[in-house]
Amino acid sequence: MRPVVLRVSALVVGLAAASACGSSGSSSNTTAPSPAGTTATPTITILGQNGTQAFSPNPAAFGGQQVVFKNNDKVTHHVVLNDGSVDTGDIAPGATSRAVTMPSTGTNYHCSIHTGMIGGVSAVSGDAAPPCTGPYCTGY
């Protein structure tokens, strides 16, 4: 009798696990986890324009996050936060910067080669970037 009870118990546990993981025909709101090391870093794209529209998105809602700058222009750029706390170094055409962490309160940045190119990062999506300060902010 004991082997029958064990088989029935195993069958009940197996069916319970299968129904918990099975599809009921409705869509699920869960997302499969990303494989280790494949988390996408937000990207701010450098465009081939001079001025505040030279970065996209601008402002970007990436406050407190690591971001990379992707240079889609045909010339080298060099992004620096206005307070000097982050410096990407030169970013060649077609290249992407190393990941840099933006302040959680938001910030403003500029291209040190093309000083009219300015951008902002807001702390929360939909918020404006903090007021731009420094000599790079003319017309911002």
C-alpha cells in the first residue's frame, strides 16, 4: 500500500506544479529575466547637429542611472557634465562611450569640443532637467 500512496502523492505534487507553471490561455504580465550580463544600458545618442537638439533624448530621464553616449555624428565629440564630475573622453564617429553614472537629481552636460552642444538629464521621466549653469548654457 505504501508504494501506491507515494506514487499518488508524487502525481498530485507534479500536477500542482504543472498547473502553476502552465498557460491558462491568458497573457502574462511577467517578463523573463535577462541573461546575466545582458542588461541594456540607456543610450543618449549624439546627432549631427549643433545646439540643444544635438543629443537624443534631450532631456533624458536617466537620473541616477548609468548611461552611454553613442556618437552617430561624423566628427569626434567629448561629453562632460557641467559640474565636471563626469568626462567621457573623446568619442569617435560611430563609437560608444564607456558607461557613466548620472546624478540622481538630474544634471546638464555639454560637448567640450563643440560648446554649443548641450543636453540635460532629469531625475524623473517627464520632468525638465535642472536649470543649466555655466558658460555652455547660452540659449538653452
